[in-house]
Amino acid sequence: MTRRPSSRTAAGTLLFAVLVAGCADPSDDPRASASGASGTPSGGMRYCPSPQEPPLDPSVPCISQDPAQKYAENHAYRQEMEIGEEERAGAQGKADALAEALKGLVGKPAGEVEVRAAAAAALGLEPADVEYRAGTPGKVLKDVVVGGGRGKVCVNGNIDSQGDATAEVAGRTMDGTCLPGLGGH
């Protein structure tokens, strides 16, 4: 009389195989070679030592504890890309045209559509390519900011709360916009 393996035997064998596979040598794990490379047992980042603590090897990456440096890193997206004097001079005519276009809107009940159209005409762009930040609501246009450009060169203009219109040439921000992010917490 022959005995066939039961489903219990098969399940037990399968469970044993899974458990044994989980007991592999940790040094076989490719992540194991990174362990300790950054100065922590888990291989992750660590905080940089304070001035009172011994310094780390310069090749060991660490997270700064300096509040000013953390602030600068957190707001790096707002920094402008570098633009050369030739690029700046080449866009100055568009900045002058944008300032004039915005001055023509001061004191008028213009909305976003009118502001975008005027800015687009001055900058040689489509209205949809003009960045617009709404100002103070009311019958008179004020506290409005617009910007647009090509490549890393932007021309940004505004109408302030006093009704003065200005425009300037600027580098595109690191996050790819002409107008810097509002930020804040």
C-alpha cells in the first residue's frame, strides 16, 4: 500500500522553504555594502555634528543643523538662474514695453484677461504664456504682478498699490517660473 503525500505535508514543506529562504546571509544583500558608508549603521543620512562635536570626514554626507542653511536650501527654488549682460540687455526693450503697457492699464477697471493681453503684446507671447498673480480686488487695478519670457530670461512687471507700474529683466526661477513662488509657512 502506497501512501500519497497529503496537503498538510505539502503545506508544511512550502512553509519550511519560505522560512529557510528568509535566513540568507546579510552580506549577500547589495545594500549591506552601503551600510556604514555614511556613518550610520542603517546606511542613511545623519545630522552634521555641532561645533562642539568632532567633525566628520568630508566624504561623509550629512544634513546641516544650521537654521540659516536649512532656510536657504528650502527656498532655493526661488533663486533666479544666472543670465548674462547680453541676455539682460537684449530683453530690456521688452521690459520697457511691458512697463508702458502696464502704465496704460493703471486706473482702469482691467481684469486678468486685459492684463494678460497687454503683457503678451508687449512681450511677444501668447496670453496663456504670461504668468499672472492677482492683486487687490476693486474697481482700480493695483497690486498685480505679471511675468513671461523665453528660455531662462524673463521680464516681470507689476502695478503696485500706489498705481506705479514697473518692469525688469530677471532670470527664470530654479523651479522654472518667471514669477518667484510666494513661499511662506
